[in-house]
Amino acid sequence: MKLTCESEDRGLLFPLAVSHTVVREVRVHRFVYTGAGTRGWSEVATGPWAPVSANAMREAADQIAEAVEDRNVADADDLADFLAPYYGKLPTAATLGVEMAVLDALATAANEPLWSYLGLPRPDGAPLFTTVDLLDTDRPWTHTPGRYKVKLGGPDDAAIIASCRGTGSRFLFDVNSGWDLAEYDALAPALRECDPIGVEDPVRSLEAIVPRRAQWRRDRIFLDESVRDTDAVRRHGDAAAGINFKLLKFGGLLPVLDGIRIARAAGAEIGIGCFIEPERSIAYAGALTGLADHVDLDGDRWLTGAERSRLRLDDGPGIGRTA
């Protein structure tokens, strides 16, 4: 068995501005796994949300590769056991990249789409949000009804929120932890008037909004970057209106599956989201969309220019492609 990793920097087709940064470039890491005559591959991206150097990624991949050469990874359960010591210990992009490449090989060898190989519901053209960042002044919902993920945390937040009322669109507001508690309290009534699907990470730290915990579901508070492992899901799933799961936060699809089960049992809605990521990562996360209430997977648009209103996967073996 063999595992390799290569990295390259890629400029975005256009920048993405959120409350705390403007992203203009990401680092894409490509993993290739060969085992039992079957090849699988993956691509993951890192940026300000998870900065990892090419050297650190290769070192992590080499550490896993040394162990995987002495191990026959036969199925998804075996892979989960093998990667268990690495989840949360190595850069999450490394465990995600390895997991993705190995599962692609296993599902390809079984001649099944990944979702079928894992026994998941068929991804059925999940409707997507269109992300609108702080640099976009067009406010497309004012002329084209749709589903929008609206970035907040800038100087025009009150006007942006006001423009969302009565438009016939559905909104997921994402503050990217850009407000303090006083700012959130001041804007919460206007947010409620928009009847949002959710308001993600409205304050700078999860601890700051814990005093409002009893109101989280009424105010449609979704937790995103603040929930990075199953322990956090257990702590907050019974209060959050929803949890937005990103594979790169958890370090893999298999840990996210555990988190989804815990969140669903606690009554939280399930979102499947992403950072700026290559299409391969989007297709991989897409295997989970049959479990989700909300799907936010347009993160490849900044690298490919592709725009979709729904996410569909082909039925080819392995991870497949978005369509």
C-alpha cells in the first residue's frame, strides 16, 4: 500500500471577504492512495481557517503512510479504527485527505458510489445556498428570489438585514463570529423579522453567547466553526437550532457521521457546509447530503467558477463528480 501527498498554492478567481479576513489564495493538497491494486485520490484546501504548510502536510502524510503500509484497510470500519489515533492529533486536512483517498479506493473497488458503499441515503439534488460575501454590494435577493447565505460582520450589517425583509428569499446569515454580544442583541430583532433558516456563529466566542442559550432555538442560532468535534456536539446540540458540519473541521467524513447522529438525537437541525474547497472535496461532502436539512456546498465556486442551484452527484464508483 502506498500514500503520497503533493501541495500547490492556487489563487481564487475572485476574493472572498468575511468579517475577519479577505481570502485571495488557498493551498490545495492532493493525496493518492494505492492499495490492493485499487487507486483512490483526494484534494483538500487549507487557508486562513486552517493554515497548514506544504511541509507540515507532507510530514503528516508520511506519518500515516508509514503506518498504513503495515495495515490492510479492508472497509470503512477498519479505516475508522486505523485513523482514530490521528483524528484531532494531526492537521485536520491531513486526516481528511487520507480518509477521502482511501474511501474513494474502497468504494471504487466495490464498484459503488461512495454514499451507497457507506449505506447512506441517496443524495437527491439538494438545494444549495448562494454565498454573498461582504464585497458583494449587489444584494441579489432584491431582484432574484432564492436561497442565500449572507455574510455579516461588516459596517453595513443593519442595512443588509433590512434589505432581506419581504423579498420571498430564504436566508442563512453567517456572521463568522464577527460581533460582540451587545452587537448581536441590538441586531437580533431585525434578524428575527427575516425569519431566517439560521444565524451562524453570531458572536466572537461561543462562551459569550452561552448566557442566551435558552433563546438559541427561538433565534435560530446555528453553530459552525465553534463545533469541531463530537464532544462539542454533545455539549451544545440540545440547545442549538442547527449545527453546520464541515468535514475539514472534524478531520473527516467518518467523525462527521458520528456528530450528525448525536446532533439529530439532540433535536438540532443538520447543515452540511464547506470552506473554499476544490470540487473533489465538495463531491465528498455531497455524499452526506441525504442526511441534511440544509446544504451549503458552493465553496468550489471561487476556484472553478461553477454556479449551481442544486448539488447532484453522478452514480459512478467512488467519490464521483458533482453534476
